Amino acid sequence: MSEIDSIQKILQQENVSQWDIYVETAEEYEVQLRNFDVETVRGPITNSGYAVRVMVPKNKKVGIGIGTGNSLQPSQVKKCLDTASVGARITEFPGYAIPRPSRYPNVKVADSKITLTPEAVVNEKAEELVSLLRKSRTVTPTFGKLRTYNLSTMIGNSEGLRAEKKETFFYVELALKAEREGQLAEYWPMIFVRRLEDLKLAEQIPNWTKLAEDSLRAKVPKTMKAPVIFAPQILGNILPNTVGFHCLGSTLFRGMSRLKKGEKMGREELTVHDDGVFDYALGSSPFDDEGTPQTRTTLIEKGIHKSFLYDAMYAAASNLDSTGNGQKLPAFSLAFTRADLKYSMLPSVQPTNIAVEPGDMSLEEMIATMKEGIYLEQLSSSSSDSVTTSFGSEIRNAYLIEKGELSTPLKGGQINGFLLDSQDAEDQKAPGLLNQISGISRKTLIAGRCITPYIRFENVQIAGK
Amino acid sequence: MAEHISSEGAKDLLAKAVQTMENDVEYADALYERTEGVSIVKDNVEERVSTPVATRGLVLRVYRLGQWREASTHDLSPARAVELAKKLAGFEPLSRNSVKLQELKPWELDEELSVKINPSEVDVEEKLEHLRGFHRDVIGRDKRIVNARVAYSDFISERIFANTEGSVLRQVIPRTTLFIVPIAKEGGRMDYDYLSCGGTSGFELVKDLKEQTVKEVVDSSISLLEASAPPSGHFKVILDQGMTGTFAHESFGHGCEADQVVRKRSYLLPHFGTRIGFEKLNICDDGTLHGGFGSFLFDDEGVKSKKNYILKNGVLDGFLHERYSASAMNTEPTGNGRRESFLRKLFVRMTNTYVEPGDYSLEEMVEEVDNGVMLVHTTSGMEDPLAGGMELKCKKGYLIEKGKIGRVLSSLTLTENVPQFISSIDAVGRREQFESESGTCGKGYEDFVPVGDGGVYIRAEAVVGQG
């Protein structure tokens, strides 16, 4: 806590009474591959910075300013404090309740092997990856990237709160190329995990290899409506930005949420939590980025909307308690690659991990009970519109399902829809995907900011040839 | 934590580091980076003044037998720089190849890109007042505008570079952006359009914004309240300047990045030197474009920025290079070696990528379409460098029926195989249509750098659906 103490001394000298300090230190090691060769070895890669927030009460409102810095030299801390003080003086917000010291849940967020030997770990995993890929005679890697993160975070505030954590991440991205008679195809996986045992490279590579190979004979689907099974990695991109967005207290406060407590928003099979304390999930932590304990909040229970999520700002503005959702990273999964720059970001209300409760079918049963449909493994961007919950994306790796079995691989064309019911005129209104669920798998996976099963939706729009 | 150092201090630090590395490796360089500025967001509820991603640090890099070794640090003490330099200088490559890095002539530069109104000389309170003015203007125009988000940021990127060939370079690039999103709501329906502007420019970007431009984005948001869902299927399409630029960048440009060619991950490799599109189609990447968001003076390995044609008269004319890919392919680097920051690796990256003007008016393009879709106001795109797929998304569109622009459409996605899309382009808009927009580009799933993209209206064929 020495950095916090140093900054706090200057805050006291300047008579700042309400404040919080966020300090982050990051160390990374990385190996990048060009085909089977090591292209670049990087490390150590170190960064460290802090943010000071100053809160100034203004009648029933509060001004909040933030300054960030990388140097603890008193003149630089003072410069950062000046920036924060100006921000607090000129801005207004409906409320802010500075978190008080609390007991934090015991949540696992670090892998000791990454903590202790990060450079050796990244080199070993790069070797393992190359060795496993060399055994495959049908695909070659075009590029690969492996990186360890060791992050230390400290938070302190004027209420006497002091919190500290150490966490780890491991990032892998690679592209596997299949080639036959001049035809090219690839599978381009990305994995972001907290611990090595979740990487499962030996298990994954045969699946990835098959996806790349099958893509060589892929066809563009026809334009149609069909039942579609979404893999967890796709839901991991779509759910936080759509369902998550409409469950935020900030969205509700702005009058922009489509949800009301107690109202039906999806099929009865659907129960969803914001689970900030799930061991080793990416958004898990003992405390959020304001120092409030993270917890598990039920968002949807049997299709009924239950609650909204809050940070310290919107909780105070709404006369409620924070749910531990003050997050410095935006909701999209890939934001974690920038975890080493969290200190320079402002906290806002964001989901921690969107956790969809498992169903009672296996993936195989879901496929076997379909006459015709699509199994969707990977989309191009999976991006979606928070406000309208509309999404559309190019199909990268998918399969047609015919008579209960995976058949022709698909690539190209698009998949389109809304997560919540569309807002078009009555005669054009389309039900949202959450109201068209026809199957949820027993198996769940950590995928980005989600812990989610495979989910089958009916009547999904496909645009193709 | 870091020591605070001046630009001159950073130059001395780089000199020490390079000197430490120079005797033991084929090549070494060092880059100091400082990014700082201000970001302001205003909507109905919040006003936030903060610092956008602020970094200050150093990256050292050495090359031996076909492999790079790097280390980065926020610790700017001479002792740490020398310690890292010594560690790098002694490295043994884990794999080897025969690519020898081509030598480049050393040069020197120390330049700060000038802008009309230096943002650092404008008080933050004055900046916020301007944003409050835009917010009031947007909210006050129509009762159906229930919220408006106005976001502004200015930041300067100072980069100082030195290498074992003797180059010593410094550049300071200012970038400013403004984003206005009026949220319209009527009955149960809510939608929005947006205005985005940005460039290597100063606060004039805000001061010179016309009232009419703000009015247009408000009207556009309201028009989306009555928008229809887009049709699904294969159509004749017309892309506005932003969509054209996103096509030039995401769909075509990424396939022209030579690091992908070297690793045999580009669908364009077999097409080099051949005609793949309309003879009036020219696409270039131009790091020198005046005011372009992706413009700079030299790249992150000290190569001067320049304008490079990647498609000339429909012929695939060249690839974009950093020093390694240029050496491996026996050609010149093109000034496209860029890093997100000192924390990330250097890759071949685009700068400002655009389609050069042709000879069609928009009216002529529309008149010749019997059944099609016009796509405007791009929101995102995604590359597929190996397989040549494409995905472009936009906020708004129009049906085109019997040569006339018809119903408004909300949120669209366009997909197609890129070579098929390029071969279907049959009309390129005139010079007066030219616009370049600002954005950020990732390499794969991360490594974001500022880029510009744009051009003119183009007409082609593609699959369209909801976005």
C-alpha cells in the first residue's frame, strides 16, 4: 500500500477530503509465432499507473474528477490531483457514496504458476502449441500469440477502505490454415483465461483442426429462417452488450432500459445471473474497481426480469446499494487484453460475468432433435447494438444440421436478429431470441464475460444466397 | 512507478539503450512513447472529465537471425533502460531464418505537427461548455430526443525513436475527436444515429462544427424511429464514403498487409500484379493525408510515412510493409510499421485507407438500380485476411426501388467474398463526394491504432441483412 500512502499524503496536504486512489502494476511475457517459428519474444513488459478521483459535494449533487499518472514524484502527483480537482469543480452528478471498508468474498482469480514463473510458462505453452500443431498434417498455423499477465491492484479511499489483489490471465490467439487444391480456409480461435488448466490445448487443437479443414468445403447458406444453436463463445460476445446493457442501473436511470422488474422478458427456461464471484471467470474479483465487494445478482429468473446492476454512482443516485459492478473495463470480452491499462479508465456500471443457468440437454441431443437448422461455432465480429439489441454478423464457421446430424459446413452469409423483441411497427414486430429459446445445454463454458451453455433459438433469420 | 522525464531526457535514454545494444546484434532500436490528453463525456445524467488511455514508457527491440526480441518498461530510469538493453543484446534466437534486415539510410527529424487551435491551450472548462452547448442544441431540437451523448477527446502522441543505423527522430501528433449521438424515442421504440468527426487536428474541429451538421444527425435519429427492418438476401448495393472506407480498410487493406503475406495468410497473394476489379478503381493507403486521423511523420521503426497504392486501375499493385516483411520480400518498407503503444508489438498497420474518386454522381448510381440497398453511417467492419470474407456494419440504410431512394432502414450488415465484391464494383463516385473518417483499427482481436478511412460512393453487389 506504499503507493497509496504516498499519494494520500499529498491529498492531505492539499486538504482534499473525499477521494479514492486506484493503483495498478502489470507485468507480461509474450511469444508470437510466424507459422511454426518463433517470430518475436517479448518481455518483461511492465507498466504501472494510478488514478486519483476527487469528489466534491454540491448541494444534493456531487462533482467528480479524475486524474491519472505514472510517476510518484510529488510534482507529478500534484499535477494529477489538479486535473482531478478541476474535473470535480466543473462537473455534476446526481450522487456518489464512497464505499466503506467491507469483508470481501474469497474468489480465485490467480494461477500460482503464472504468478511465479510467467516467462517459463509462456515459453512452455508456445512449445506445447507448436508441438501439438506439428502433429497435425492437415493444418498449419499462420500466426500465434501467447501472453501471460500478472496484475496487482490496490484501492484506497477517504473512508479508510484498503483493498488489494493479485490476478493472472493467459491469452492465446492463433490462426490455423487448411489448404487443398488452391482452396484456403482457416479457423481463428482466441482464448482468454485466468488459469492454465482452462487452456486445454491438447483437447482443443483437434476440434480447431477439424473446423479449419471442414471450412474448405463450406457453402454459403441460403436465405431462410431456421433453428440455430449458438456456441458459448458467440453468446459471450452478444449477451453482455445487449441483455447486460438493459440490466444496468445507469441504463435504467437514463430511461433507456427496455426491462421492468417483474415483467417477462424471455422463455421460462431462462435464468441469468451477474456472477462476480465465480472462481476463475474473467470478470470475477473479491471487489469491483471502486472497492465494493462483488457478488451474485439474479437478473432473470424463469424468464422474469428481477434486478438491475449498480456502481457507487448510480446506486447513490437511485437510493440503493452498489451491487459491486463499478468496472473500469467495458463490457466486451476482448477488453481484458487491455487490463494493463485499467488505471487510466473511469469506472462505470458493467456486468461482471453474465452467467446463464444450464439446461437439461446435451449438445448432441440438441442437434439430434433438429430436422433442419444450423450449428453456429464462430461469427466474424458478433457485434451488436446495445440500444436496439439488434445483431448481425458474417458466418465464419458453422454447419448445416439435417435430420439430426451436422452436415454441410457453412461460411459466408449472415445471421441476424434481436435479443429482445424488436420495436418495429406492430405488423412487422419480430420476437427477440430470448423468447425463442428451444433448448439449453447442460454443459457451460467460460466465454469472455459470460459463463454460458449452448443455446438453441427458433426462427433465426439467415441471409445468404 | 515511472520517473518523469523531458523529451531531451528521453532522447538521452534512447541513445544509452541503443549504444548498449549496438555491438551484439544485427540491428536494434528504441522507442519512447508518451500519450496524454483529455476526454469529456456529457449526456443527460453525467458529465465526465478524464484522461484517455495515458501511457509513458519505452520499448527496446533487437533483431538477430530472423527473430525479434523486445522488452518494454514504464520505468524510465537510465539504470533500467541499460539493464533491459543488456538482457536483449545477449539473446539467443529460439528459431532462425535467413532473412537479413535491409539497411536503411539514417535520418533525423524533430517536428510537432501544427494545428489551428492547440487543444492544450484551451481550458478544460471551455471544452466542457462547448459540449454542453451541443447537448442543449440536440436535446432542444425535438421532444422525441430523450437523451444525447456528446463525447470529445484530444490527445497528443509523442514518439521518439533511435536505432543502431543512426536515425534519431521525434514527432508529436495531436488528434482530436468529437462524437454526438442523439437518442430518439417515440412510443416503445428507441433508436439513434451518430455524428463522428476526428483527425490530426485541434480544437477547431469543435469550434468549426456547423449547426446544420448537428441538425442533420438529430433529424436522422428521428427518421430511424420509422425505419423498417432491412431485407435479407443478395442485392445491388451503394456504399457511402464511410462504408467504402471500411471496405477499403477491413476487407481489402488487411489482405494487403505484407506480414500476412509472409506468413501466407493473405487471400490476395495469388492476385499480385493482376486485375481484380473495375479499371477505374484505385485504393491507396496514405500516411501523409493532411488532417487524416491515421497520419504521422514516421512509423514506429523510423520509416517516413508515404502514400502507397494497393490497387491501381483495378490491378493489385503492392503490399504494405514494415522492415521485416520488406526484407523478406526484397522490397522497400512503406512506413506501415506501427504499435498501439510501448506495451504492444509492432505489426504492419494501415494509416488512412481510401478509394480514390471516379466519375459517377450519386444520382446516376441510384438511377441505374432497380432493386437495391444503400448503406450509410458505418459502425464497424471485420477482416478475414486468409479467406477473403467481409463484414461491414452500418447504422442506417435505404431501399432503392426502380431508380429511386425509398424507405429508411435501421442497422444493416453487408457480407460478401471480397474478390467477388471487388469484381462487382461498377461505379465509383466523383471527387466532390470525397470524405475521410476517423476510427481505430485492431490487428486481429486487439492492438488498436488510430486510422482514417474513406473515399467516395461506390456501387457493387453483396448479401445484406439486419445488423
